[in-house]
Amino acid sequence: METLTKDPDPSLAESPAGSAPQLVDRWRQGFLLIGTAVLLAFAVAAIALGVAGKNPLVAYWSLIRGAFGSVDAVSFALNKTTPYLLAGVGVTMCFRARVINIGGEGQIAVGGIAAAWVALALPSLPAAVLIPMALMAGGIAGAFWAAIAGALKIYRNVHEVLGTLMLNFVGTLMVSEALHGSMGEPGAGFPQSPLLAENAWLPGLVPGTDVHSGLLLAVVAVVGCHLLLWHTPFGFRLRLLGSSESAAAYAGVSSARGVLEVMLLAGCLAGLAGGVEVLGVHYRLIEGFSSGFGFNAVAIALLAGLEPAAVLPAGFFFGFLESGALAMQREVGVPSSLVFVIEGLTMVFVLCAMGLQTRQRRV
Amino acid sequence: MTNPSPTPLLEMRGICKQYGHVQANRNIDLAIAQGRIVGLLGENGSGKSTLMKVLFGMVRADAGTIMFRGKPLVNHRPREALAAGIGMIHQHFMLVEAMTVAENVMLGWKPAGRWLRRRTVARLLKEKSGHYGLDLDPDALVADLSFGRRQRVEIMKAILRGAKLLILDEPTSNLSPPEVTGLLAALRRLRNEGLGIIFISHKLGEVLEVCDDVVVLRAGEITGAGPAADATRASLARLMVGRELAPPAPPATSAPGAEVLQTVGLSVRDNLGVERLHQVGFNLCAGEILAIAGVDGNGQNELANVLAGVTPATSGRIVFQGADITRRSARARTAAGLAYIPVDRSSTSLVPGMTVAENLGMRDFERAPFRKGPWLDRKAFQREAATRVTAFQVRCTGPDALVQTLSGGNQQKLVIAREIGRQPKVLLAFQPTWGLDPGAAQYVLEQVLALRASGGAILFISSDLDEVLALGDRVGVMFDGRLLGPLPRGEFDRARLGFMMVGAEPGARSLPTETFQAAAGPSVP
């Protein structure tokens, strides 16, 4: 083989880029691409604002102030971010294994029901016992909900997109069912449960603000998923499954087991998000509390480029954007639906940008 | 190069193409005359694919000119190349499986008319294909056709569209010997009618048999060109590789060791209930190579997968070192010392989007040294990769290089490094030299022989008779899901195996000719 090694490296002939991109480079490149996409989205949305007769600069300034302008604004945005991080990182793990879980909303909904039910059923327990129990119930319920779709895929060959999507309707309608029935607050006139006992409320994270400790849980979950994906055999299995089914089979990785495990994980995280919303934000179960969360979780996973650690910036972006939007709506009279336009445009531009990147993607 | 007609059909001058800092084509001149078959030889990465892509308009050259039938081809795309009369038969066919042969020929073909005239096209197709000895049934669904017949459809498509120059990229790599004979005869007839043909191949024997001229590329440059009559296998191999290639030494017969692998009545049905493997029984001893020949698609894939534990057996037993492993998982078999080299590198034996280190650990990541408690040991991945990359001479930028940046030969070295580097008791090698250039292929065979010398048992499955004849201590043939033989060394020769490959019993010495037609393709629909 000696003479062969003297030839110019044929490996380079096949790939113009040559060497593997370094981690730092990839992150910088990712931020650059996504930053550009976000700027473009705002620019296009500015045109829409102009057409609507509003000054885009004024509108964006009120959006920024609404997101960062005061302690209350920031803590509001942080609380909005929490469920996004939890559900988003779960979806990220699913997508890594090429399991298209779009059932975040249903999993959040049943997680919320379970957490509220425990908190209402055992109001006299001390907070140190009640809160973990309620959150755990939420996680288990969410995991169970996702596992139904996983089992349907494995044993009945029902595509997970269909399974999780349908279970969304069932899950959110179960919230309504519970609130119009046994869990509803008598005489409230609005489908909501009675207020939870105070010892079921999530403790604050930063004294003097509304930020609740669910945020800490979410950040821990994101870091945990990062470690799982890149530093454990479990994560390695997920990545093999996501790259090619035949490679996974060859490596002795069971597809059924992987699908079930990742669905349980994502469902548990989404269920936790539901529990955190109930115990930390509303202090009760209310109808429609999970609305839109599941799809935002998918958007966040894509915005993060399916990188668990990148779910942090992506989740914060969504949280602050939406809380700023509410302020913009109040102050400038811009419909907050414009924010959904910005979110949508951002996703379009991000997906375009990622299209440029796919050739060099690492799985 | 000899040039009998005054103006050549095709004249490429000074073609240069650079990818990054690698010169894929360096100042290449290529002339093809009417009525000549020109063999284009070269290792993987030597630049022959790039040159053909430039010609067909799939890639733009940095410099150089192309004259085709007296007209320049500038900044052209495949559509213009087709219109000018260049037909390219890719390795992967561009056919619609759900349509008939005639419909595939009509697709996107203007002269087929504004209205679908299936009858007319079918008649024309039948006439023309019969004329070239490429008989086709115009009404057959492409999905039902064997690989060889699909290739005929592609060739007829090009000819009916009025191609004056035909480019065939590795046309014989998936054909049985009788199919190869048929293809070469058809090419000769086309040549005699004035077509120019570029025949890209690794197989020196076929090139010498059918080509009028040979052009050899190495590292982006032409290292030799001339009439095929003046060339020999050895001279061509030297021009391609830049050194002499000795054929792999036939293994010295030695007393086989203890039996390590045995199968009894092994059968496999696929999802549709079709039996793909029927009652396969053999035994394999330490220090022995059992080679299995056969036309692709006769159950070799199923045999390899069921032995490796990737797919379950429907019935029968697999005994490995005295223990029944029929129900054991792929992972358990790997851990016990059963290595497997599948044929497909792009999505089975390797994950192109993962790093070299991760690919080296992908079959062992649940065990030490790759695993430490609940964690993957990233340092161990790096360490193992560094050791094996050196030991098996894998050329890459390091353990963190993505596998998709490696050449085909280096990718296969990586698979060898993982599977043989584990020092397995039994190696299942399924077409381990598929798509490799002669240098890389020889390296793979040497590693297989080295494993045998150190006491490993090897099941070597290949559709390349030369390899099977060179390596096998015993040789069996897969036909229609059955294993014929195996015969010990001395009892088999090329002719006898050739008969077995089309379904004759090991004792037979001749076969009625029509059986060739029927049995040439994969037998399963």
C-alpha cells in the first residue's frame, strides 16, 4: 500500500469542504445563519406593519420594551419560555431519532390534568411532597400519552405523525371534559378548576419576581438531554436510528425500543411542562392552557437545528418574542397575530438557511 | 490513439476541473472516433467520473473545450447533451418502475408524439431491441424486470433517441456471466453501426475483450492511451495503480481447525411470505474460507443478514461455537465474535454523517472500552480510532472527520478496521470489494487472508467469480435461495461454477441454452 499513499488524497476529491467542521465553527455558523433569518423575518414583517399603517420602528420598540423593559416583563417572558424549553427539547430528541412527534400539545394537556388532579386531591400535603408528586404525575401522564402513539407505530404501523396529531385533539378535549365535569369550579362561568391550595404553587426562583422554579427544571432538562444525546449509549442509539434504519439494525439497535424510549422521554418532558404551567403560572387548570405549545415546540426544535443545547436560545427567543408581542399589541394596537407572522417567517427563513447547511450536517 | 476517421465524433481538449485544492481533471485530451469502443479505466477518485460529468454537462469544467460532431458544446446541461446525441447509462437506472418498458421509452421523448401511441412505440422497440440482441418485452412492467433487463431498457432509450455516443458507467458490475456476454455482443453490434461507445469499468478482462482503444486515468491525468490490442492486464493495472498488482495468492491448503459455525435447514421468508432462503445447511471451520458465488439476488443478502442477526430466521438453526444462536440478537452475536461486512456502505455498514471514531464504535458502543458505566467514553472512541486508522491505513483528517468526506476505498477500510480489527472468530463478508478500485480491493482481500491465517473462519459471499476462485477453500453457489455445493478445492472450476450459478446441479457439465435466458436474472419478482 506504500505507493498508494503517495497519491493526492482522493477523499478530498469527493468533498469540496474537506475536513470536519469544528464544534465552535458550527455553532458560530449556526448563530450567523439563524440571526440572519430572524433579521430577514423582522424586515419582511416591517413591510406588513407599514402596509397596516403602523410605524414598524415604533412597533418594534414597544416589542423590545415589552420583552425586556422591566423586571416584570422579563419574568413574564421567562415563565413563558419554561414550557417551550421542556417540550422543545423533547421534540428535539424525537426528531434526532427520526420520530416525528407533533403531539406536544396533547401531552402538555394531559400532564396538566394529572398535576392539577393530584394537587386538588391532596391539598393538605406539605409543599415539599405535594409539588414533586404533582409534577411527577404530570410527567407520567405525558409519557403515557406519547407512548400510546409510540405503541401504535410499533405494533400497528400507524405513522407517529397521525397518532400524535389525533391524540392532541383527544388530550385537549379531555381538559374541557374534566373542567365541564368533575374538576370544574362550581359557578365560575369559565371552564376552569378551583384555585389550587398555596402549598401546590411552584416556589419562586428569584425573590421579588414572578419567575417560578420551573425554569430551573427546564434548564436542567435541556442540559440533561444534551448529555443524553452526546454522551450516553442511549443517545448514540437515537442518533443511529435517526441516520438510517438499516445501519441501526446492523449495529444491533432495536427500532421499536428506541421509538418507545424517546416517546416516553419527550412525553414526560411535555407532561412536566403541563404541570409547570398549572402549578407555576395559572395555579389552576384552565381550558386551552396548552394551546399552540406543541407546535411551537416543533418550531423551536427546528430553530435549534435539532441540537438540544441550542434549544436554550431558541426557546428564549420564542418566549421573549411572544411576551413582547403582547405589549406591542397593547401599546401600538398591532394585532399580536403579527408575532405569529414573524415566527412563521423566521421558520421559513431558518429552514431555507438550513437547506444550505444540509450537505455538511452531522447526525 | 488511433484515429481512423478524419474528424472524430468527440474531441475533448485540455479539460481541467478542480475541487477545493484537488485537481480532479488535469489537462485531459480525449478523442472518440465513430465506430470505436473506448475503455475508460481508472481507480476510484482517478477523475473518470468527473470527466464524464463534464462531458454530459452535469459539471462545468474550469478550462477546456468539447467538440461533438463538429460543433462545440459550451456551458451545456444534460438536456443539451442528450439532444446533441450523447446517451449516458448510469449505474443507477432512471426508470419508472410502475410503468411498462414502452412507456418508459416514451417518457419525455418528443418524437413519441403528442398523443400516446403505445402500439407504434412498442412495435418499434421490439424490432430495434431484437436487432441488437437486446430482446425486450415492451409491455412488461419495469418493476418485474431483472437488473440486466432494466439496463437494456436504458440502452434502448438512448438508441431510440438517436444517441451517437453511448457512455456506460460500470455496466457489468451487477450482471451474471451470460448477461455480460449478451451485453458485450450488443455493444459490438452498435459499434459496427457507427456509434462511439465509452466503456467505464474496473474489470480489465472485459475491457480487453470488448474495447478497441483504452484510456487510463490516474490522479486526474491520462497515464496511458492506445489500442487495446497492444495492452495486457498487467500493463493496464500498472498504469491505473502506478505499480504492479499481484493477484491474491491462492491460500495454501491447510488442515481446517475446529468447526465454529454451522447452519441446519435455515429458511427465511420475507414480509410478503415469499421464501428467500430455502433449507440452507453448511459448516465452517476455523482457518477456512467458504466462498459463496452466485448472481446477485439469489438469497445472498438474506443469508448474510440472517447469520448476522439483522433479520430473523423463519426456520432452521444457527450454531456458533457449539451454542444455538438462532434467537440471539445482532449485538449479542457481535459480542460473541461474529463480524459482518455488509455490501452497502452508504447507509448500512457506515453512517456518513457520523465521525470516523463514531463509525468505528457503532457496533461496540454498548461495551468496554467504548462504554464506561452509564456514559460513552469519548476518549476511548478517540484512542481506538487513532489506533485503527493507523493500523488499517485509513486516510482521513483524523478521528473527527465525517465519514462522508472519505473516498469509497477508505470507507471500506474503515469497515474492515472495525470488523477485522476486533479479531473475530467468524467473519461474514458480503461483496466486500464491491465498487472498489483494484488497489483497494486487493487490500481488502489481503486482510481477509490475514484473518484466515490467524485462525479466523470466513464466509465470503461474492458475485465476482475471480475472487471466489482465488480465495475459496470450499466454494458453494447460491441459486434461487438454495445453497448448491459446497465443493472442496480441486472439485470446482470456472465452468462448473458458471453452470451452478444458473441453477444446474453441481454434477452437471452442460445446460440447455434456453435455461440461460430464464435464469439469467434474479429469480424473485
